[in-house]
Amino acid sequence: MDMHNFIALPYAALGLLVGSLVGLTGVGGGSLMTPLLILLFGVHPVTAVGTDLLFAAATKSVGTFVNGLKHTVEWRIVGLLAAGSLPATALTLLVVSKIDPQNAVAGSVIRMVLIVALLLTAATLLARKQVLRLIEARQVALSERRTAVLTVVTGAILGVLVSLTSVGAGALGIIALLVLYPKFPLVTLIGSDIAHAVPLTLLAGFGHWMLGSVDWILLRSLLTGSLPGILIGCYVAPHVPDRWLRAILALTLTAVAAQMAR
């Protein structure tokens, strides 16, 4: 059987699992997909990141369309984030292109950055309420100009992190937006964060494709499983306590990071 002409069922099953978790929690796509591809299937870290980026671009385009129809996207915030993330992504990809992205050193560097990103994401999930309380207690009014500058800087940091690991645009991005825009409704910040992730992951994914680090049969298989998975997760989510879901996901990310560090 020529696997390049068929859907790989193990990858589709992984897409179903991760898609279900995304539907349940709203985060965890990049945080889980890339490390699981590396640990369970032995996919090279660079290939796992590149494929997952295009996977994220496809799935989050659907989310952006829905949020756009619901008017839960603040496009000014999206533009400011993109003003920082897109140049940072291009620069990061340029640096990566100067080395052999499939060599052992590149794989080790990405693995190390990925571990840090996973732990940061897990900490964000576990301490989400504490962070929100801290923001409310120490809320300092920022000028519009300073807020704009910090939003661009946030985008740049996410651009580098996502380009190297495919992790960070979800949980880390939304916490940053909560700090910068405390008066905006949470649903609007989530919608804006998802909308910003589309051009970011699309550019980063395209760059990885040009570097030869995208596996198309893998991408097709993941999408085949993830779409019904997201629907299942969204259906089940109202019946499961949010704190349990976030705790389970955070512990899973920590365990994956620990396994990758061995």
C-alpha cells in the first residue's frame, strides 16, 4: 500500500483525540499535537512542527469564520498582533533556513524550546484563575499607545515561539491579551486570538513547507480525524466541569514535557 495515496489511520485517530480535547477545552491543539507526533510516532521535531502549523491554520480558519459571524473578533487587536508576529515569523524561518532543518541539532533545539513552551502552557492552564485575580487586583491603566506597542511585542514573541514549536498561540496568547485588554469581553479576546493565529500559522506553515518539513499524508490524516473530534468535544464540553478539563490537560502537557526531557 502506498501511504502517500491513503489516509493513515493512526494519525487520523490522533487527530480525533486532539480535536476532541480542543473542542472540550478550547486549547491544546498545538500543545499536544506536536509532542505526541514526536513521542508516539517518531516524527522528526521539525516535520511535526511544520505539519502541525498548517493543521492549525486550517482548523482555526473555521473558528475565525464562526467568530467573525458572531462579531466576536476585535480586528484592531488582530492587526497589532500580526504586525509583530508576521515579521518575527519570517525572521525566525530565515534563520532556520540557514541550517539543515532536519539535522540532529535543529531537532534538539526545537525539542528544548517545545518543552519550555509546554510547561508554560500547563502553568497558564493551572493558574488561570490566579492570573485573572492578579490582573484585576493590580490593574494599571496603560495608555493606548503603550498598549499598542506591547501588543505588537506580544505578537513578535508568539511569532518566534509558534514558528519553532507550534505552541503558544492559544493559552499563552490569551493570557497576554487579558493583561493588555482587561475591559474587553473574554469571548472577544478568544475570538481575536484565534483570528490572529490564522495568518501566523499559515505563514509559519508555508515557510516550513518551503523548507521541506511538511508531511502531506500526515496533515490530511490529522484533519480527517480532528474535524469530527472537535464536534464531539464541543458537544460533550457543557457536561464536564471546566476545572477538571483544564487540570487534566495541564497534567498531560507536564507529563509529555517530562517524557520529552528524558
